[in-house]
Amino acid sequence: MFSLTQSTLQYITEPLGQYSFIQKLCSPMELYHASTCHFLEKLMVLLTWGILCLRAAECIEYEAFSCRKHTAFLTDFGGKGDGKTSNTEAFRKAISELSKFGTDGGAQLIVPPGKWLTGPFNLTSNFTLYIHQDAFILASQDEAEWDLVPPLPSYGVGRDTPGPRFISLIFGTNLTDVVITGGNGTIDGQGQQWWTKFRQGQLKSTRPYLIEIMFSDHVQISNLTLINSPSWNVHPVYSSFVVIKGLTILAPIDSPNTDGIDPDSCSNTRIEDCFIVSGDDCIAVKSGWDEYGISFGMPTKHLIIRNLTCISPDSAVIALGSEMSGGIQDVRAENIAAISSESGLRIKTAVGRGAYVKDVFVRGMTLQTMKYTFWMTGDYGSHPDDHYDPKALPVIQGINLKDVVAKNVTIAGKLVGIDGDTFNGICISNVAIELSEHAKKLQWNCSNIQGVSSKVSPQPCALLPDKKIDCPFPTDTLPVDKIQFQTCAAAAMH
């Protein structure tokens, strides 16, 4: 049932004044128990919505965790979608005002058609940001609009420079029930100037991300197009019950560090139905960096990745690490497609990382034109500083890969552990790899690993003997997969 906002009710008071009679006739308890009153309420809501849609330019429907009682438009707070006027204060004022409805059914902010130039802004709880299909949010090119924030505690330093980092364009911390969605509206990070400064060594602080949500729960990011991020695109960190769905993420394939989606020290995360073209990993699973990640101690666990399409010529379709010092456990990926990418699944770690990557399950990959099908490395050497513990060795265990078809591949697998720290429990089954004309003679490069294989072509290395088994994939349902969506509505009176 549609949720009517206060502004909506005011907009239609005259044609449906008789609705107050039904409200008086049927108390809330009666509406719940009495079928007649319940039917009348539903009927009046539908009539109300129909009349509203006739008077509005457009009716919007979208799927979300929660629908909101109150609605506002960015133009209500002075927003101008001309592509030139800064809307930073309009966004900030709108969200500040709408935060007052957090305990009264929540609020949704509609970004209508137009080009909305803005600096960073912070979200609030019980809130939906809806970006219309013809709306473009343009990240400000004025560096003065970008506040600095401290490095993430599990990283200790910035990723580009040791000091602070620029806040993300759309940011939130300590939130519950926050939705960023739309009709496939666009967020353009206008990242070229940031990429140029990075390449020329001119950055004084770490580049911003497009979307970052920290220390939050019940987060939805869906049905958007993200382009030209200065660095990572979507970064949920220290959060739980995160659903990322229906994103199109596009960046030039030579753009630096433009990861698609990076779940970082998160639990119960679901990533599905996304299309990503990236200058770096399409999905990079993380949990902190060396001694800082070990000390913070928050793993990424219970992660679902499904229905992903990726193009990443210089990086991975799905990467685990390299920043994995809080641990990564229970990753379930299926129905993954990629073309012209460097590797299908990659595990990146090193001496000093500590922690673990374990209980990883992948099935149903279709890969075309790859350098590697699988790539695991224990010598990914970047460190935040010189204070990492060389005795902190990562545990890589229980990596299960099955039902993979790969064509035009240069190297079937490079699986290289660490001296004195064997990568254990690797299982590869039902994998058919067709080699390219320029394939390497040594198709499986293996050392310091232990595992098994079955029905794999070309024949794996001796460290993966054929045991005629079917690698496992979990059959239980994770809590994040039980989350139900509602159909929500708003009127776009643009």
C-alpha cells in the first residue's frame, strides 16, 4: 500500500476531503481487524494516488527496505539543476530538515531531472535518496568543497598519501535504514582531475570515493549509474545488512583505483545484478591493512555476490584482498560473467597481513578473453608503513571453485602461496579452460599450495591431484538473503 506524505495529502486535500470521514469512521484497530474498513482505506489510498498521478508530471515507484512517510524535492531547498550552480548547501539543508522525520516514518528526498552540481553531503537514518532517471549528480571540481576526514582506523593511513583523506561525495556514518536508489539516475564523479593529480604525484590527501557508508546497518544502494569516480565507487565499511543491487558502474579502463564495489569489514552483504567496467577490480573484498587491520579486528563475512558482469582488463573480476587483515570468511559467488579481464578470482595477500581468507565458494563463472582464470598470490607487497609484523602470516584455507567455463585464456592458473605458509584446502572442479593462441606453455604455476581437483582441463599441477569430487557450495540461506523489499512511491512534480 502506498504511503502518503504530508505534502501529498495537502496537494490532494480538496478532491478527497471525504477521506477524513472514513478515517473518523474506522479507528486504527478497526482498520486492522475489520475487513470493511480495511477495504475502504485501501480503496481511498488507491484513489488518492490515482488523482495525485493525474495532477503530477510523473509517478515514481521503486523497491526498498522501507517506504517513507514524508517526501521533499531538492528544489524545495533552493536546488538548481543547471549544471553550473552549486547545490551543496541545498543537499545539506534538505537532509538536515528531513532528518527531523526519522522517528515519524522517515523521509525521502527526490532529485528531479536536471544536472545537479554538488560537493559532498552526509545522509541520515530512516532516509531515502531517490535520483530520477533523468537526473545527473555532478561532483564538484572545487577541491575547497571537499572536507578532510581521518584515515580509516583499520587502515591507519590514507591509500594515496599517509595523511587524511577527502570525504566521499555521498557519505554516512552510524546510520540505520538508509536507501540510495533511483530510476537508474547518474552520479558522475568527474574524476579526470583527480586521476591527473594522482598520476602526477600532486595529491596532498587521498582521493574521495563516490559513496561510502560507515558503521551502519540496513543499507541499500540500488538502481543507479555511477561514472568517473575519483577512486573507489562504492565502499560500505564497518557495516551490516548491506544490499547493493542493479548498479551500472563505468570508468575508463586506465583510470587508477576505480574499484567497482569494495565491501570492507562488513557482515551480511548482498551484491547482485551489477554491471561494472573498471580500471581496477570490479569487486574487491577487504577488511583492513596490516597491523591496523589486525588491531581493529573486524572481518568481512557472510558475503553474497551473484549475477555480476565485469570488464576489467588490468584487474580482477572478484578480488579478495589485498587489505584483508581483519579476515575474510564465508564468501558465496555465483553466476559471474566477465570479458577482457585480467583474472576471474584473485586472492591477494602478503607477509604482514595476518588474519585469514577462508570458506570461499564460487560457482558458475563464464569468462571470455582472460589472462588468468584463477590467480592467488602471497607476495602482494604494499604496506601502509614499515611497522607491520613480518611474523603475521595469513591463513588461506577452504577455497572452492566449480562450474567454470573460460575461453581465450593465456594462463589457466597461478597459485603461489608463501614459504612456510601453505595455502590449504583448495578445491577446483568441473572447469573447462580453452587456451588462446598466445597461451603460456606452463599453464598451471603452483607452489606452496595444497588441494584437489576434478574434471579440470587443462590438467592442473601435481599439487592439485584429481580426486573425482564435486567442490562444495553452501545450501543454507544467509540472513541478508531473507530481506524483503517493498514497493514504494512518490510523485515527481517537476
